[in-house]
Amino acid sequence: MLLQAEIEMINRLYTEGQKLDVAGLNEITVLIDRSETELTEVGWNCWTPNQDGPPHKHNDKSQIFYVTNGVGKIHLGKHVFDAKPGSLAYVPAGLVHQTITTTDERLCYILFNVFLNPQKEGHLTFADHIEKVKQIRKQQALSGKVEVDNEETNFEIRPEKFIEDINSYSKEENAGSPIMLVDETDNRLHLKLVTHSPGAVVNSDNLKNTEQTIFVLNGNASITIENETEEIKPGNILFIPSNLEYQMKVSNDEMMYLCLSALTN
């Protein structure tokens, strides 16, 4: 388990990072690795065209998908949803899910993982995890069945959630206040859509035992933590360790971003 002193702020572009091939089914670009955080992990997950991905589940983490490009289908339990840029899916721990691409274009989404415990599935890195499960995923894709996983789910699964397009939230609905998109308070995560007006200066809320991840959708800003300042722009993923307060200074354009919070204790 990482000590708080070992965890640092991270600022990366979502298309850049270590590429992990998952048995030819999909490619994951590692943005924030589990080795760098307490409970959070983020990647950019791109599925190959015309691909029925493997039906599978994760008992040790909840997931959120935010679609950046491409179209297809996302199965959440017994429900099937049409995915497109702007769509968002919440996949609670234990829920069987599947991604299907329906055109000659890749379907890609920001993949947020929040682990339910510090063991993080028993895998030290994202790459270690993929290496151990990629052949299982290949078998699941070929058979169309999840049973080859042999992982029993012995807890109650929370309801899934799908938002067709987060851009459907109007400025009037937002009214300057964050919109709660996913709230899994008892299992230690929530995701908000946040908008700030041009030139706004924003101080973070109390982040005691809470690590945050920001994915910038629109606008530019600078974020200062202690004596460190980072510039962020559309497409940037910013990770902020727990117990660190920050100040955001928005540029001359409206700022909009997704903000994931994970309670670490």
C-alpha cells in the first residue's frame, strides 16, 4: 500500500501513455496507474471495430465509462444502451457488462476504476492486471459467456446507471452548481459534472481522505497545490491525492469537467 507522502499530483493528456493490448480485443492507454494512487485508476479504453467484447464483471472495483468517440452498444446487466460521444455508464462492482462496437470505427471511453479495497484485485499495476486476465477475456469474447471467469459474486449489486449524453444538461439546470452524475456514497465514490464561469477562482472543498480525478471537457485553467501549479486544458486528466487542498483559476472561457471523488478511508 502506498504511503500518502509517496503519492503526487498527476497531469496527463488522455491519449498519451502506456498502451496495453488486451488479446486483440481492445487497447487501454494507462493514464493513472493503480501503483500511483490509493484506490483510483484511469485509462482510455478503445475497442476494435465491429467487435463483440467479452461479457465480464469485477467484484473488487466499480467503473465509470465516459465515451469520447465512436458508437456502439453497452450492456449493463440485463439492459442494453446505445453509446455515443458524451454517453456515460456506471458499472457497479459485480455487474456483468459488455461493450460492442457496431461500425468500422473504434469505440473509446475514459475508464475510471475505483477499487473497493487497497489490494486492488491483487495486481500491482494496470499492466500486471491485463497480463493476468487477457486470455480469460479472449475466452469470454469467443464464447459470449462470463462463466469462464469463475468469480462468484456474493454481495448485493447496486443499480447500474446510463446517461445518453451528459451534454443534455443545460446551463439553466447546472446554474453554476455541480451536477451529481453518479453517487455511490456507501461504496466510496461519486462523479460530478462541474462548470465554472470565465475568470472564476475556485478553492477546493474539504478533501480529507478523498482523492480526486478531473477530466477536462472544455476550457482552460491553472491549479495550484502548495507551491506546485499545473496548467490544464481539454483532454487533460488531473489526479489530486487525498488531503491536499487546491485552488483553480479559470481562464477567459467557461470551464467544464468531470470530477471523480474516491474516499480512501
